Amino acid sequence: MVRTSNRQSVPTRAGYFLRLTPLALVLAAAVSWPAACAAPANAADAKALHYTTPDGVEFVVTDDGLSEIHVGQRTLARGGWSVFNAEGWFKAGSQRVNGGVNGGSGDGDKVLAKSIEVIDERHARVRQTERDIVSTTTYSFDGEDVLISARVENNHQDEPLNVVGFHGLTFHFGRPPTGLMMVQHITYFQAHGVQLCHPGDWSKIGGSYAEDDSIGVGLSPWKTGWNRTLLLWDYADWNLGKRELLPDREPIYFAVAPVPARGARTIDLKMRVSPNRDWKHLLEPYREHFQATFGPVRYKADGRWIATDYLNHSPGAIGPDNPYGFHADARRFDEPEGIRKFCDAAIPVLERDKGQGVILWGLGGENPRGAMYRPDFDVLPPEVEANFPTLVERFHRAGLKVGVCTRPSDMAVQRDWKSDQIIAINADNPGHRDMLLRRFQNMTKRGCTLFYLDSFGSDLEHVKLMKFLREQLGPNILTFCEHQCDAIMPFSGGYSETTFHPPQPGEEPQYDLWSGQQNWEIYQWLAPGAQMASRLMQEVPKNPVWKESPDAFFYRNRVTPLLPVSDFQRADEVGKVQSKHLDAAGVWNR
């Protein structure tokens, strides 16, 4: 039987019979005895579905959508759930498809018609009509989760609906909530567009969770494929002094998944409400979605430390005696003596302290046309091209890897006769992809198996490019992207930088991983086997109050140290710490 409320019982047809007078009972039996034995009232006749989880959380679905969530006697959320044209949030379309807060008609959230069909005790279907937009949303409950599956129809004759939004619920937490909650004013999105959506540098993780002291709420896109999505926890009041202090939040879900004119598309969202507030529990549906969408890690991580060096100096260093603007001495890769000095200095330290190799920035020196670091990273000055095989041969003979800096998402084109400008590669253009692949293949043929990916990793287009590159390069080529979102971690390792923060009043001293330590913890949980490498950006004060060395911090957090050649005095310490965490092949001990 469908339970229509915990607070009000609705009699079944059989219960109605039991309250009839004897005469009425006889007459009813005489007229229709089979009716007395009929099933309870048709679920489709119910006006609401009430579903209670094993932990006592009650969801209420009406023709307004998901209308209430109760935890005991407390109302956790109230409102509704409906679709709207979200193009105006991102300035990503004509805004002529009428429906919701950004509909071109200015009708606001006006729903012209709505209905509910309660299918059974775990499923209800709500239909809502808003001018050009009609949504048919199925709510399916399982344990602590509800899957909200909205079939969105765009009945505009000519215009697509480029960004679909969903909203309507206000959550009333017991205190200002904490968790993984993205929030920003609408004007920010209007200024920067859909690139702020996941996967990207602003929304690095596609799932979300919020919690107070007794309940947690997890949200996850579901079966959205490689489309941008965004989960916000909007402030109930944006006035200064109120926004962060209020316990109320209003979730908004965006999907950059165009619905064509006179077409339809289904967009899903999964919600978990649980007294178990552990972030892994609340984000568990997102991990399932993530792994089904982006898959496992496709590269073989190597946790051993990596040497780094920066060869290019500046355009001002270019001159008759230094035509490519290199740093002096061992960084003059345009001279055989520079290559020899570099190998003599770096290889013995890497061998002794069990490093895996070196990544070189500015291999071609400074290009007078600008655009550092160059996207055409495989184009080397003739002298460097002639000398480079010597370095590779010596490193490989010592069992060490060689790597270079790249810039995979860009290409350089002429701005004027003396300078270049950078434009983005189109990840969906086969010619662009092939051009990029040739650059990597040119460097792998020269013996490079490590690559730093400059200005890369912060957009869905970068994830597409990295997936393509990984499929072509295979698992043994290691890459480290400067910016990360969770979606790129199955295809490439990440690059970060770290600073040391001395103790402040009331605070502990700490190291700060710029990629975010919580983000890195979540990346590893979503994509087991992912890799992060980091460089220390400053010299730690002698005898700091915080006794942990930077390399102990790195290995404790499963981060590969990047050690500049100029900081090789740390190499002995790095090697000793590394031996406690890795085997000889660079695999992490459990």
C-alpha cells in the first residue's frame, strides 16, 4: 500500500467497509461483494508519495516535485523541484525558450499545469508545464538515495535550450553548513560562462555535499556523460553579513546539455540524505557516476622523486654570445659543454638517491616571438637538436628518464611580424588533435617519457585532449598537468606547488598544497592510482617550529617531490624518506 503520510492516515477501501452500518454493509455486499475484496486504492490516485529511508529520513513528492524532507520532527528541506531555462546565468543562448526564472517571457517560475502519478511505494512521476518547457520527472527511491530523472521537452519551434537548470528546494540546516559546496553570485557566471562548470578549474569536483551536526546531503550528476554540469548551494540571502552566517541554502543544478528545438533530453541527478556525514559516504553515488563516466587510471604512476630545471632565461638574455637566451653554464644546451656539465651534475645525484629522472623547462631557450612556454615544444634550435641525443643517451644508460615542458591545449599563430599570440586548440578537430599528437611523438622518438603540461587541465576540452593523448601514448608515458580537475586524473597526473606557512596566532604551522589537500584526497579516492607531483616554492626556515620536512609531508600525502637541481642539497633527505614509502619501482607501499 502506498503510504501517503506519516502524519495522516488515509483509510483503505476495506477500512471504509468496516465503518459502514450493518444495513449499509449488507446492501454494499449485495450490490458488489467482489468490491469488498478489491486491492487498495490505485496508487495513481494519491496526491503525494511519502518515502522513508531505513534511517528515518522522510521524502515527500507532490506535484511541485520533491517538496519536503523530514528528519524526525524537523523539516530539513521544503519547496519543490522544477526546471528552468538557465541560459541567462551563463549568457549561453538566445534566452527565447520560455520557462523558469530566465525564460524570455518574463513569467518567472510560473508553472501553468502540473500533476503527479504515484507509481508505487518507491516511484512517483511529476509532470510540469511552463510555456515552452515541459518536464516529466521520475523520482525513484532506493535506501538513502533518490534518483531524480527529468525528461525535459523544448517545444520552442526554432531555438535550442542550451543550459538546463533545476531548483526549488531550500535546506534548513541546524547551523551554517560545511562541506564541498560551490557558491558564487550569478554575475560571476554571466561574466565567465559555462567554462566555470565541471569539469574545470573553478568546479574541480563534480559532486557536492553539505552537512550540519546531525545530517548530511550528497548530490551527484548521474549518467550525464561528457557534458558540463554544476552544483551550487546558493545563499538564501546575499546581503553582506548574512550570506555565510545563515543556515539556509538553496541547491541549483545546471546541465550544459542542449535540448534541441522541438526535442527532448533526459537529465538525471542523484541525492543522498543520511545521518552518516562522512564525506566518502555522501559522495559515494558521485564516485559511482565518476568511474562509470571517466573510467580507471590509464597510466602507471611512479612515485619516485623527479629533478627539474629551467633552461631559458629571458628575451633580454638573447645576444650574439647567447642567441637563444639560455641561462649560463650547465644550462647552455646549445653547447656540447653545457650538456656535459648538466649530466655530470644531475645523473650521480639521481642515481644515488633513487630519483626517476628529470623534466626540463625551456628546452628550446627563449623564442624572440614570445609565447613562453611554447606550444610548438618539439621545434628545437639546430644546436639543441644536435646536442640533445647526448643527454638522453647518458640518462638512459643510467636507467633515468628525460622529460620536457609542453603546452598541449594551445597553438601559436602570428600576431604581427615580430610576435606571436596563443589560441586554443579545438579538441573536437581531428586535424588539431593529430598536430598535437605529432609533437608528443616527435619528443618520445627523441627519448622523452616525462611531460609537464603547462596551462593545461582546467577545462572539459583539456580532458578530451588528454584522453586522446593517453590512448595514443600508452600507459608508460607520464604527464603532469599544471591545473587539475577530477576528470583529468584518470588520464594524467597532476602538478602542484607547495608553500610553508609559519604559525600564526591560534594556528598551527602547515604546508599548503596549492592543488588543495582535500581535493587531492578526493581525486585519489575517485581515481585510485592517480599521481600528484609538487615543487616546494620557498626555503623552509632553519629549525622551524614545525619539525616535519617538506619531503616527509610530500610522501605522507602520496605526492611525488619535484626537486630543482638548484636544491639538490635536499636529495639525500628525499631519498631516505622515499625508501620508507616506495618500492624500487616507485610503487607506494600499502
